[in-house]
Amino acid sequence: MPKTTKNQRHKQNYRKPSGSSYYSSPGARKAPTSTPKTSGNRQTVSLAKTSHAPEIFLVVVGLGLGATVGIALTPESHQALSAPGGVMMFLGNITGLIGTYLALVMVLLVSRIPYIEKVLGQDGLVSWHKKLAAWPISLILLHAVFLTIAYAQAAKTGPLHELGTLLSSFPDMIEATAALIIMVLIGIISIRAIRQRIKRETWWTIHLYMYLALALAFAHEVVLGPSFVGHPLTQLVWSVAWAMTAGLVLFYRFIIPAIKSFYYKFEVYQVRRETDDTISIILKGRHTEKLKVKGGQFFEWRFLKRGMWWQAHPFSISAKPRPPYLRITVKQLGDFTEKLSSLKPGTKVAFEGPYGVFTHRAMTGNKVALIAGGIGITSVRSLLEDIPGTADIVAILRSASEQDSALNHEVKELIRKKNGVCLEVFGSRSEVPLENVASMIEDILQRDTFIAGSADFVESFKKILSAKGIAENKLHGEIYAL
């Protein structure tokens, strides 16, 4: 066994003879390939049904994209294409429509529509958001460039001169230009190197302007777009698509949360410090026994206090509700989370949710591996409450140091009661590479593996296990990103 260091500690604790043992080790110690049994054989957990919902979702998005391309082709003719600026006009039209369509899809991805959220889950939504993010803004920017060149070719003037003419003479062009500037600004601050230097609150606020940008762009499209001018049917179809998107966002992001917040009437009951930079907030509400939440899920919380009410932040429950109480545990990483420790009992709380598919329903068998990185332990802690006692459980709790670990004692106690194995890992990435952590469970490829933590932690761990050959349906992630 390797020597101990300041941040790496090896210790082995044993339960009473009636139970199995658990270990805490930052080294490459391997867990038993099966959990010790107290009596008899373990029962098999019901297998999760294989879902084709992601494929169906992609088909629906693809059909919508096809319809959008069809709208772009409707007004085109050989004569129109052969006219001066005709090709550029066509390219400008089709890039604008596809870019706007993809922007609407991105809005729907974050509108918290239950079906989409259950299909993709939080990590899936983040993944698709990243994959799509660059396309709408790039295509809409190309749309502006192509159309400026098209009008310049038709008028036989320079692009810069024509740009001035478009802005001063065409209806709704000022609004459309403002929409483009907002979109480009959002795209720039979303670049990872820039995003990491901007406060989460600033990033979140600027992203809200995407709704304004799309609203400003709508009138411009319908009034000037070649696919819409003189084509009332395409105008109607496009208008209905926009109205439905706006209605879904309004309903699921505002109306439903307002109704649920009023019904449950959550307020702060107690704020308790877990570690130097981690606190638990105990909320008290009414009808909490009716709150349909599963272990591993999260809510968007809005604390109705001056300077905080306008922001909603995602925090997972760190324990199943104990009516009338519900608990969340938060790592203080920024201005907003730092303020949470000053919350007073009685502070009113609004919420959206619950969200997330990081639940026991994702299990495909009775062997489970739980991997918690840092504050990701909150999801693992509540998820454990729903995992059947007959399941074969191995958990790895990873944090920078023992002093930084929050709720570990609760997780270990839950696993002890379920006859599972718990490993604690303390140390930096350089001291304990993730590859070593993944190797601590010999039969991890045969287990449903639930990984919770930062985006980098979850994505890196998933890549390691995917490279080892784990089945995709056994890999479940929950990303913590404010």
C-alpha cells in the first residue's frame, strides 16, 4: 500500500461482524467484485426498459429542420437564382431560417418541458446545448453577410454602402441588427476561455437577452423574408411555431413554477454549515408529502430576498423530503452561493422542478457503482435512499481533502445499512488520477455507474469508462454547473 501524504490518507474501518466492511483510500485499492451478503442470495432489481425516446426526439427535430429547408425552397426558381445576387439571396434566406430554427430548438431544450427533460436528462441537455450552440449564431451571422452581398450585387454597389441603405431604408432592420449583436455577444461570452472569467450571474443575465433577440428577429423575418412575402401559408406555419415555442417557455418556466411555489410555500427553516465552504439549507413547506421528487433530482431555487430574488440556481436535494422539511446542500463557489449563508429563517423560496433523470429508475440491473466528485455527493446521498436494499452497491466519494468532504458520514451510514462498500478518495487529480479511481472497482463495467460532480469530472470519468468498454445504457451522469 502506498505511503500516506498530507492529502492522501489510507484507513480501513470495519463494521460490526453482522455487516460487511467499507474502506476509504486514495490509492489504487480495489473494491470487492461483489458486496458481502448478510444472509441468503440477493434479489434482482427489475431492469429498466430500453427507451427509444432520444432517437424519436432527433427524428422530430430532423423533420422540423426538413420543413424549415422546405420553407426556404418555396419561393425559389431558376429565374430568381440567375438574377444578380440571386444565389447570395438564396444562401442568405436558407442560413437565416435554419439558424433561427436551431435557436428555437435551443430555447426548447432549456424550457424544462417534462418530456424533453426526461428523455435527455441534465447532462444530455448540457451536451446538446454545447453541440448546437455555435450553429444558430454562425448561420444567422452568415445570413446577414450573404443578404448584404446579395442586395449589393443587385444594386451594383459596394457591400458597406448597401449595408447603410439596408439599415436606413428597410423596415425592422434596426431591430434585426440589435438581435444579431445580442446573439454574437452571447456567443462570444460562451467561449470557454471567456466564460470561465465571467461571473455566473453575469453570464446568466446576458443569456436571458436571447429571448429578446429572437423576438426582435421575428418581425424582420416575416416582413422581409423571401419565403414569407406573398406566402401567407408559410407565414402562418412560422408564426404558429414561434407562438408554440413562446407558449411552452411561458407555461413551463413561469406559470407552473408560480403555481407550485404558491402551493408548497417553502421557506428557509435553518442554515447549517457542513464544512468551511459548504452549507445545508433546510426548507420547510406544506404538502411536502405530495411533492413528487426522486433521490438524485434537483430543483431550480429562487430565494425571495433583496438582491437574490431575480436569480434561479440549480441545487440537488441532499436527502429525500422528511415532511414538512426538505434539504439542499450547497458549495459556496461564487457571489450568489456566498450569500446563501446569510439567509434568515422565514425567507420565502420559489422553485422549479424537480428535474433530472439521475435516479434509480435508470438502473438496468442490481449492481451499482456510485461516483461522487466534491459536491456531487448531494445527488449520490439522496439517490441512495431510493436504491433497493437488495442492490449490490459500491460507492467512491472523492474530494480534495478530508476536511472538504461533506455528507460522507451520511453516505457511509446509508451504504452500511444496505450492505454495500464505500471508498473515500482524498487528494488532487495529480496525486490520484481519475484512471486510478476508475480502477478501484474491478467489475465497474458490469455495473450501472452513476457519476455526479463538475462538468469536467463527469465528462472525464465517462470518457475513461467508455474507453474501457462500458455499455452506454449503464453510464449515468449528473453535472454540477452553476
